[in-house]
Amino acid sequence: MTVTYLKSGKPSAERAEDDAKVRATVEGILKDIEARGDAAVRDLAQKFDGYAPPAFRLTASEIEAAMQKVSTRDMEDIRFAQTQIRRFAEAQRASMTDIEVETLPGVILGHRNIPVQSVGCYVPGGKFPMVASAHMSVLTATVAGVPRIVASAPPVKGEPHPAIVAAMHLGGAHEIYVLGGIQAVGAMALGTETIEPVHMLVGPGNAFVAEAKRQLYGRVGIDLFAGPTETMLIADDTVDAELCATDLLGQAEHGYNSPACLITNSRKLAEGTLAEIDRLLTVLPTADTAAISWRDYGDIILCDSHDEMLAVANDLAYEHVQVMTDRDDWYLANMHSYGALFLGARTNVANGDKVIGTNHTLPTKRAGRYTGGLWVGKFLKTHSYQRITTDAAAAMVGEYGSRLCMLEGFVGHAEQCNIRVRRYGGRNVAYGTAAE
């Protein structure tokens, strides 16, 4: 396979060193929250956000006051986006059915889809107030039927961000906190004197939030590892450099460490995109962020064929994968490791991020190899159950069960089966002896 990097970002060793620093910082902060509770949360909020009100949870009147600051047009746009996201989430929920089947006469097996009982939804707000993230987590949890939904976002300019609060409230949040970063996810997961801990954490965030979720996993569930945004373009000569450069920088502006990658089989497109990126960085208002991200985390990879492009894309398993080729459906059929696909030049990641209806909380750092993104099913736990309704079935299954338990040396297990054979089948089976 002939793969050429016309441009590459930081070496993997440097990226690993950055990750190690983040891990150490997060570990110390989480220990502090666990030890000191509300006091630690307050100190961290003051240190990182310069914000420490009497209470971090918004009251009903404070929520109403914040929503009054949202313009009519903005509120209409929020409602439109939530309608699209709700429609798709409801369709997904309808696809998940409880089942019950009689696998043998008198043997009933089934499963139920039960909502997680409490969830903490983190909504980023650092450089950019991520209003859309409230739809993606809070609203989707509501459609799933989660009975306690806690939402948290950092203050913006020293106060709750009105549009984020509106989106959280309209999405169905039961508790809204004005807390950001590690202190937010730590408080929701570990609990404090004033915040009851949740069973699950969801939502995207920066490298520190993603690492905090990773370290908290096990104590609570998480949706997935959703760190700094990643965008990949798979493009051939059916599109032009301006489109590619715009789509790459449109995501690179997220932060200083947002990977953006172009995979192409056209040298002309690759070189043209490099030049067009340089031009756009002279006029893009967010160029101070996008330029650093592109410098340190930007790649342009030149391949010989679509087969090579596919192999590289599946290996890198990026969060957003935008396909603009003469065979988009072929990529849809053959891509297996990614967060979400955006097919065709008319489609773009920004629409997926904000309004089209799919969820924008997606796997990063190659997690797309083993998980998809956040969706209504992430808030549901599929639990099985079983029931034997006849004496004959109890005796028959018990005989098989007894022998299989003895095969593994579990005598006590076997006796659980044997006692049913004796009681319901009229067989005199000795303790610890496999039913014959």
C-alpha cells in the first residue's frame, strides 16, 4: 500500500506525553472532590471559571430569568433543532422492543429495555457555548425515559448561558447546575453534600473532561470516550479544494488539539487544499485556534486508490467522516470504524453537530472501532429474565443443567437442578450426583 503524508501533525510520542499530563491533573482533582466534596467543587469553580455563587444549582425562577434573555429567533431555532433530534431519537427508541419467547414447551425467556435511573449530562461551554450538546444528551435521555436527568454547563462571562439553560430546560432536565470541567463531571459522578451522584455520565468535552469520564468509568457508566473533536474528509476529484479546506478548518476551530485529516487519491486536490487552508486562515475569525490545531493535529494523506483510502480511514477510525467521492454508497457499505458518516458534498458535519437530527456525541481516539455514538439506546439497559411454567420443563431442563454443572465440578450448582428434578419430575436424584 502506497500512502504518502503530504502534511502531518505532532508525532504520536508527543501526543502521548500530552495525554499523560492530562491524566495526572485529572486524577488529583478527582481525589480532591471525593475528599472535600462541595468545598473542593467551589474552590475549583472559582479557580477555573471565576464563578462561585451561593448555589450552583439553578432555581426555577433563575431558569425562567435566563430563558427570558434568549431572543425569539434563537428560541425558535432551538425548538426546531430539538424537534429534529426528538423525531430521530423516538424512531430509534421504537426500534428497540421488549421480547418474550417460548424457546421450549414451558420455558419462557425474555428481555426488557429499562432506562438508566439517573444521568449526568455535561454540556461544554469553554471557548464556545455548545447549546446543541444539551439537545443531544438531555433530550435523548428524556426520550429514553430516564427519571432523573442532571445537566451541567460552565458559566459564560460570569453567568449561566441563557441559550444553554433554555436548551437544557426544554430538553427535560430535572436539575441544572452552572459548573464546568472536571469539577462538574466529578461532582455528578462522585456526589457531594448537595449533589446526589448519578448512575451514568454523558456528553462531550475537552481532553480533561474526557479523561475524567475515563477515570470515573466503573464507578459510573459513561456513554463513550468523546474527547476533542476529530474530522476526516475522504475526497476525490469530484470536489474542490475550497470545499475541503472549509470543512477541515470548520472543525479545527473547536480547540487547539482537534485533529483534522484529508484522505484523497488526488494530488491536485491535496496540494490545492493545503494552499486554500493557508488562504482561509488569513480571513477566518477563529484562525487563532484553527491554525494551531491544523499545525499540530492536521494531516493530508495521499493514497493510490479508493481501496487504500478505505483501509486508512477504517484504521484511523475518526469521529466525523465526511465522504465526497464518486462512490459514496460504496464507502457507506464498507466503512466499519467511525463515529458518524456524512455522505456527499451537500452534507456537512456542522449540520450533524447542530440540527439535522442525528446525535453529535461521538467516539474519538479510535473508539469507533468498538462503539458507536450516543443514542437513545445508550440510556437503556437490556435485562433478561426467564420463567419455567411446567413440571415437565423443570425436570427436563434440570437434568441437562445438572450434568453440565457436574462437567465443571460445581456440585452445589448441580443440586439446584437436582432438587427440581426430584420435586417436579418424580426422579430420585442424589445430592451432588448428575441427573442421568
